[in-house]
Amino acid sequence: MALLKKKEDKKPFVARSSAGGTGSEISPLRPVAVLKEPPCIGHCPSGNDIRGWLTIIAQREKLGLSLDEACTRAWRIEVETNPFPAVMGRVCPHPCEGECNRKVKDGAVAINSVERFIGDFGLEHALALPRLTSEPKPQKVAVVGAGPSGLSCAYQLARRGYPVTVFEAFEKPGGMLRYGIPEYRLPRQVLDGEIQRIADLGVEIRCGTTIGGDVSLDDLRREYQAVFVGIGAHKGRNLGIAGEEGAGVYTGTEFLNRANRGESVALGRHVVVVGGGDTAIDAARVSLRLGSDVAAVSRRMGAGVTVLYRRTRAEMPAIGREIEEALEEGIRIEYLAAPVRVVRNGDGQMTGIVVQRMALGEPDASGRRRPVPIEGDTYEIEADTLITAVSQEPDWSSLGTAEVKGSWLEVDEWGHTGMPDVWSGGDSVGLGLATISIGQGRKAAEAIDAALRGVEPTKPAPLPRVGPERIKLDYYEPKPRAERTVLGPEDRLARPTEEVDKGITDEAALFETTRCFSCGSCFGCERCWMYCQNNCVKKLTPEPGHYYKIDLTVCDGCKKCAEECPCGFLEMV
């Protein structure tokens, strides 16, 4: 069926009589299938076809697919834009779910949980990432940084036939996924499995290679026809308070890097973490798991680890579930509190932190209310270790070039920098989620491919959006949302590296796919076919999103089909 944009009809509608008399005006409107963008896809920074991989499983019986065939096709839809479905099914804060049309009925579809199920299916069945061509390209591409943006870019280029070499300073690939996220949130065998599939495409990953030391950025630009920079923001920022210089102080990224490498970190009995983001919460929870003295104090006194955040819980940017789990584990969070001085004894050893109480003032540039010190209102808490997780940035000195200035690279919509033949994405262009980095790496790869072929990069024409007002909510039967199970607090701390979030069962994941409304795309409900009195609607051999065709030569514009379409796919034009 042709895809047309909806036109506003100014004429009053009068249907032709069934007897074909001349006393009625014939409607000028006709049903047209208009594929639309559901809000889940519109709010996925990676650009995943969420509806596509949910509905291919939900509609598998109509499509004549076995369960394995449907799950395999769902996985292939997912990895078109994201080569890390099992990873992102664990660590993505899923902004897609916050916009799901189903939330106005009985709760958003548990998209992230199904993504994890699909990703784990791919690993368990050793599915190989799909190539787009078997013909090798002559141009070579260098990728600096084996984090989510760099590996996403490398994958998209390799599947297009380009020889890609990834240069990574650390001893293992993964970037912040490995060195910034604790193992209890992201098991290393899951990360390693999804990275290995990228390497299996022929991507060469050279670890322990520092750009600026072993090779310079200028060297790469001479040897390779294109360079993607995705070094990540591994350089944490200090607070700039008195007493900060000295033993016992770590940035959040430094601490997590050392902990995730398996290095020993002396913490003492009282750890103070400053910040309200995911890095701060991760650092607090890792501190509790690493320090036996810290854990002992926490069990006895509930103050082994304290998080200081200068705003309230409502403004805290960390993932809500992670905050709740931290509180369950005995971590104390003090809101409207900011450190102003590190207290040290005569030997220079840290003994405490002086804390300033804050109040919320007018909103700042971030849209959140600005924290304002309450004059004269300070107090002191015990501290042996201070972890500052307030911000982080890339370390540009490692690139060995003077062309990069400031904290972030400036890029256009395709990730191109001001430097010839150099693109960038991920935390190199600004702090963001891993899902954003993956999307930026993909877009840069598409732009690099276009540039090497001598054409301009293009993006598909935008589709009209479909919101909850276009969905016939009463058509869909109530179905409760599946919720993940997690280890209890005692089990978490007794087994500190075991994955805390157990996800949902396979059965629950399959049921969850049936909760998708298939917003803006036909799912074969038969309503149009059943309600058409003129027999205009003809059944097709089922394909995803294509179950019927409409014979407009016998249509009288009665609009029953569009009125009965529950997902907003049909329009009267």
C-alpha cells in the first residue's frame, strides 16, 4: 500500500448509501497505510528498531516462524544499529521506556529486559554479526579507543568491507564498559563475547597502544584514509577544595579503573563519595564490596560509605534502581551537602570532611535548581578516603597533537571534526550514555563510508510520529509488566562480583513482546478485514508489517477500517 502523508479534510463526511443511490455525497477519503515512528524508536539514541524486534517475536506464529527463527531475526534487527544487545540490555537506562505508549494503559513495555533476552540468545547461539558486503574495500580506517563509540564505528565499517584497526591504550578493549562499570552490573564474559564478534569480522584491536606515545594522531592520518577518535572521558576532575591534595583522594574514574583492573585500593573504615551520577553510585557500591573494614563499619553503624550530593534525590541523575540498591546495601546518601575542606592530622592522614549544607535556588543552565550554600551551616563527618565523582573529561594530551583544544571535540551532525578526515563520537564530544556513544559511532561510520565513496551521507526521511492518542487502548487486553528480579542485599555483598540484576525469565520475555502495541505498523489484527463491507481488504502472504492490501477500486470511503485500526496505521486521506 502506498505511503502518503495525511491531509486535513475540510469537507464534511457523508458515506455513499449501500444501495448506490444518488442522494448521498460520495466521500473523497480513502484508507491509506501510513507507517509511523513509535515513541520508543524516536527516543532510542542508538536508533534501534525496537518495534521491529519486539513484534517479530510477538507475531512469530502469524509469520510461520519457529521460536528460534523469530529470536534470530529479532537479534539481527537489533544488531543492525547496536552490536551490544546483551551489554545494553544490562546497563542502558532505557529512555525508550519512558516514552512507550503502553505506559498510559498498564505500564511501559519492559523493552530493556527483552533486549537483554535477545542479546543473551545471540551469545548462547553464537550468532555472527551480519556483513553488508563480501567485497573488501581498499581504504583503511583507524579507530582510536575501543569503547562503545569506537567499537560501534569499527563494526559498521567492517561490515561494509573496510579494513579497520582499533588502537586502545588499556590492556583490554571495552573502554568505560569495562573500566567504568562494575562486574556485578556487567559480567565480563558478556562484554567479552560481544566484543569478540566484532573482532571476528576482521577488526584488528591493538591493546596497550597509546596514541601520542606509541603512535601519534598525525601518523594515523598519514597511514589511514580516515580516523575516528573515541578515546572516552577517563580523566576525572578534582573538587578544588582545601586539603584535597594528599593521600586517600581518588577521582571516581580513577578508583573504578583500579578496582575493575583488580588492583588493591586501601580505603580505611569510612569512605566519602561526592556526586550524584552513575559513577558516584558505582564507586560507593564498589567501595562497600572492596573494603572489608568499610563493610564491617557499614554493618555495625550504617556509615561505612557516605555519598554527598549537593541537590536532592529528585535531581539525582543516577539510575533510580541503582540508587535504591545502594540504599538497601547500607550506603548513606546525604542530600543538599557539599564538601568544603578535607581534614588531615599532623601526619597528613585524612580524618574527616567538612561539609556545607545547601539549599536549592533558581534553576541553572541544566534546568535543575542551583544549589546555594547556607551561610554558617557546616558540619564534619569521618573520612579515611574521598572519591570525587563530579565530572570527567578526555585526556587530550595523550593524542600527541596540538589541534585539539578545550574539553571536548566539536563535531557536526555526522561526527566530523574540524580536522580533515577525522571523525569523533562518544565521550570525546561530551559526556553521555553508552547508548548515545553507540549511535554516534554508527553515524560516523556511515559518514566515513560516504566520504570514502565520494558521496554525501544521507539519512532516511522522518516518519510521522504516533502518540497514545492514536492508539485504541481498549482493544488491547490488560497485561501486567514483567519486573526484573535482583539478588537481596546480603547475597550481593557476600558474592560481590556476582551479577545483581537477574533480568526476567525467558517465558516472561516472550510474554512481554505481546504487550507491544505495534504502534504505527500493521500487526495482522484482522479488524480492517472483518469490518470492510465492500470486501476491499485482501489478505497477503504475511510479512512483518504487511498483512493486507486495500483495493481502492471498490472502496466507498466508509472509513470503518481506519476507525477500527487499533495501532494508528491506517488513515483516511
